[in-house]
Amino acid sequence: MLSIVIPVYNEEESLTQLHREIDDVAKNQQIEIEIIFIDDGSRDCSWEIIERLAKNDARIQAIRFRRNFGKAAALNAGFAAANGEIVLTMDADLQDDPREIPEFLKMMETSLDVVSGWKKVRHDPWHKVIPSRFFNGMVSWLTGVKLHDHNCGMKIYRRQIFDEVTLYGELHRFVPVLAASRGYKVGEKVIAHRARSFGQSKYGFTRFVKGFLDLLTVKFITGYGQRPQHLLGTFGLCSFAIGGLVLAYLAVRWGYSHLLYELEYIKDYAEVFKLADRPAVLYSVAFLLLGGQLVSMGIIAELFIAYHNRRGADYSIANRIVSRLNPPSNETDSPRSAERSSTD
């Protein structure tokens, strides 16, 4: 079965049409599906429309957050609720075309574990397209996961990935990178990008600032998540070494200068090397302190990883509609069941 996870935030105008298009594809291609809507604190009538759709379609699950927690939290809730072994995500604004679903499933029949959509031809303003391409290039370069469109909301995954990858903050766009770091195989598919019919984009310029900061986080997690001291300690030792070497040089030169003065090779004391007049002394001490702090932070990070066990969810659920075809399991020994019981 295919689980389709759809985050929703103020999408009342598009939900009915989106559901109809997904239903048409599922019937024409004979695909067994469940649809999971996650209302991320919408302020319009999105939840009322989802309730109406669920009454007429037993395949629908729905979760409503008490407030807007962000797309990553919405996807996390959807992944936890998914019953299918294959999970597809798509946006609710109709810019993702459900007719792409069969091709995504065909690609999953190969050895791939993640397939990310690539909106090769985009119907967005240039001031969003150009920064997005620059950002995608930077992500591919820094992480080694070569995708043209890391931001694309239409992706398909094997469900087991989310037993190992946890989303928080705004890391949803980096799931292929996080999965690749665990050894999963990632591919890409060109998809049709439809012009926006309703509403307006939820993303502004701050998206790219936050995206860059999240990229640094992902780079750290994937490269040094289990060994932070290797990064922090390396910078710390380099800083400590620079400060120590410069300070040692200044001390030797100060001593040599005073020795020459005592031996009367230097007659005028004004020519003696004076540490108090050298800004390099302050810089050296700063490098020493910075080095010590970085090494200490690395040790603390190692202890944090060794003893900390992340618990609880990053969202709060106000309402839930359970699929009549796939009720939640009563098992309590699986991670998904544990998360459900902790959030209901």
C-alpha cells in the first residue's frame, strides 16, 4: 500500500480538487492508497473540508495541530501515522501533479530507497528560481548528494527510513541527504510543475537564510553527528596551537631582547622588545581561549550524544481522524506505536 502524506496550511481552495485527482489516479492505475492530511494549524476552513472528505472516503486519515508547528513536524506526524511500506509526500497547493505517482512507484521497484522530484521547468518568479538553483547547487556540493531540487515537496520513500531519520526544525527538505548518510540509495525524477492556482507562496526571502543555516546543521549531523569532537576538537587544537606558537615566539623574542640589554648590546631601553605594546599578545591569548572552549564544547557534545535519548514529539495534536480501512495497531513495541501513544 502507498501512503500519501500531505501537509496542509490554509489550502481550503485546493483540497477537494487535489483529492479528486489522487482518487482518479488510484482508480485508473489500481493503486492501493491511504491519504494522510496533516492540518498544520490552518486558519481557514481546511479542516472542515478534510472532515467532509474523510466522511466520504474511508482511505483518509487526518491530523490537526493546535497551532502551526512547521512542515517538518507535519511530515513527522504523517510518517508516524503511515501504514504503507511506501510513503509519498506532496504539497496541497496543486503545484504537484498526482499523475506522477505511477512513475514514482516504478522507480521504487528498482534498488532505490528515495526518489526526489525535480521541477525542471518551473512556473515560479525568477527571484525565487535563481536563488533556489544556487541553494540546490550548494547543498549538492557540500553534502555529496547530487539532486537538482532538494526543496521539491514531491518525494517518495521506503517507510523504514523514518525509523532511523527524525525530522525537526526545518530539515524536511534534507531527508534524502539524511537518508543517504545512513546508506540508503537516492534517485531523482523529473516531474511536471504546475502554476499556482490558489493562494500564495508560504515562503519568502527568510526561507533561504534558514535553509543555509539548516544546511550547516545537516552537514554537521551527517559528517560529525556521532563524533562532534572530531570537528570541534580539530578547530580547537588548531586555534590553541596558533595561539601557543605565537605567544611562545613573543616570549622568546622578549627574553632575547632583555638579554641583549643586560649584556649591553642594546644601550637604549626604548629599543627593548616590550610585550605590552604588542597587539599580537591579545590575539594569541584569544586563540588560546577559543581553542580551549572549542575542545570543551566537543567533550560536552560527546557526553550529550552518549547519554541523551531524544523523547517526545515536536508537535501537539488537537484532533485526529482514523482511517476506517487501516485502524492504528494496538502493538506497543514498535517506534510508530510508541509515538502514537505519546501524542494521542
